[in-house]
Amino acid sequence: MLKGIIFDLDGVIVTTDQYHYQAWKKMADKENIYFDEEINHRLRGVSRMASLEIILEKANKSYTDEEKKALTDYKNDYYKKLLQDLSPQDILPNVLKVLDTLKKNNYKIAIGSSSKNTKLILKQIGLSHSFDAIADGTDIKRSKPHPDVFLIAAERLNLKPFECAVIEDADAGIEAAKNAKMYAIGIGAATNSELCDAKITDIKEVIDIIMKKA
């Protein structure tokens, strides 16, 4: 029986893809590294440093660990400036309705995101206090597809992994959910994953899926 729902943040609750792309593009251009939308798509659900390693596949030089850290800091500083434009109007359609319905039916809800900017994003969109638990990139050393962030979220909900469902828009997140032994619901690009237990095109479909698992 499902008792808790863990939401990925970016692409599920709100979309900041355009800001990530702009920030990585600014960094890549500074270093004269080729970067486009196709490469950016490979970064979905991937940690900051792992994303940089993907981008550096196109680099014409090698970088030290210190230089890599400087590059990710440069990207993140610019990304955080862009996030100042986020507002509650950027919450994706039907998200608030789904959260309200789950709460009214006594489900626990959490955020499970690899982003280290999770709390800033939630603050910008007015959802800082809407979840029973938050687990993010500041809590983990291993990003998705490792299950760590979801396991921490479940622990903070005081639930067992099998009592939780995960809603994800990235293949790495679906894989992480299954590695955590959780029920995996794919939306957006994640519907291409064969590991999904359920696939949805609109987040409001989550309600019917969860209720049927009660």
C-alpha cells in the first residue's frame, strides 16, 4: 500500500530547463566548448559535476579537478541569478491540485531532487512549506540513478521504500526509483523508460494511479 509520494522537482513541479541550458551554454561559450540542446538533454536528472563531464567530452583540453570545480561554480552562480526570475506562476499545470488532493487523502509528500538549489527554487515558487520532507543534492554524494536521494526522502517521511511512489521526468530518476525498490511513475521524457511501473502525460493522472494502489 502506497503511503507517500516523492516528486522530482525540475520537470515535474516546475521547469528550469531553460535556465540550466542558458547557464551551461554561457560556461561552455566561455571555454570555447561546443554545446547544444541535444547535449543539454543528456544532462537531465544528472548531478552538476557529472553534467560537466558530459559537456567536457567536446573540450579541446583537459581540466584539473580544481578547474572543473571553478567551472561548475561559474555555471551555478549564473544559474542562481537566472532563478531570481522564477515565481509561483512557473509551477507546472495541475501540480497544486495534485498536492492538495494527496494531502486531503492523508498521503505524505516529499521532494527528491539531485539539485543543490532545491530550497531556493521552492522558495521562489512559494512551495517551501508544502512538503512533509525534502531531500536534495546537499544530502547526497551519489546522484541518480543511485537511489540515495529517494531513500533519504522516504526515511524523512518515516516510510519504507515499498510504501513510496516516485514521479520522475528523467530516465536516471526512474532507474533510481527502481533501485530504491519504489513504485516509479514516469512523465515527460521518462515515459520512454521501460522501467516505469506507470506512465502519465499529465500529472493529474497520478491521483487515479495512487488511489488504485490504496
